[in-house]
Amino acid sequence: MTKFSIIILAAGESKRMGQAKQLLPIRGKSLLAWVAQKALSLQAEKTIVVTGARQKAMDSVLKTMPLESIYAPDWKKGMGHSLASGLSYLFEKKVAYQGVMVLLVDQPAIMMDDHFLEEMLKKWRETPDRIVASQYGDRYGVPCIIPTPLTLGLLDPQGDQGARTLLNKGDKPILGIAAKNLHHDLDSPEDYQRFLAQLEA
């Protein structure tokens, strides 16, 4: 079976939220715990969490889980640098994999869904030389799976873009998986309260 690794980006400072959104509780678990447990359920070759702000608090959530937490020294420079730290770690450890799934910590609707990431993985394994990405209207985004050869260009990051530029340059074959009603990024207290209300509706 085609092997893959997972990088969870959890290094941000959450300025707009006013507190560490990675630690916000939803149904008894933090956002970080939701994404980490979902990632582990996919049985990747290697699962790593990239931390930055509040590293010790993040590691306390992850300490009992069979994954690896690494610190991104340049996390303040943006998501692209955090992703580069994760990719560099995988290359240094010589992990054998054909693609990398990139996950964010602030997309709980996707992590709570039973099918979305599983479908993404299935589609990628059918054509592992192609990027498979979440589709939000006419734009592509994360979660996504990027074939290993294409990740080399992400080792020299450009600020806060992460994989976004690669996904939307239009020069690579991409299969989009419609995120539909799962697009709930939690960036502000209002986003968080709105999502909690929707869960109870």
C-alpha cells in the first residue's frame, strides 16, 4: 500500500482568538487532541505535530500519543516555515513515504467527520503522483496530500503561505475534494462560539 506521512501544523500564536485555540475544548477534547487522534486513526507511516507558541502546553496534550512533536524555531515567520520544519524533519529521519498529508489544528468539522480525510486518502492512493486537496469554491486548501517530490519546493518557505501557493499556482495537476459544509476555520472567539452553537443545533 502507498505510504504517507502526516504533518499537523499547531505552531501559531492565535492572536485573533486571544488565547491558544489549539487548547480550546470541543465536546470534552481540545482542538489539538481532535486533530491528533484523527491523524493517528489514518495509520500514517509517521505522524508529527509542529509546535511553536506555548510548546510545553501543546506537548502536555500529546505526551501519551504515539506521534512525534517537534519545535519550529522560525514559527513566528508564518505557517510556511512551520511546514518546512516538519518536512525537514521527515527528510532527516529518512522516513519512507510517497506523500505528505498536511493538517491544521483549527478545522474541527473536518476532524469530526467520518469520511472526508478517508476519501482524500483513497483518491490520492489511486493516483499518488497528483496532489489531492480540499476545495473551497474555486480555491484549493488544506487538508491536502502532496506527493513527496513536490514537497521539495516547500523547504524554502515564503512567509505565512504554507502550501497555499503551491496548491493555487495552477501549474500542477490537482484533484479537489469539495469541503462543502466542513469549512469552519476557527480564527476568532466569534468563530468558536458559532461552531459550538452549530454542534448543539
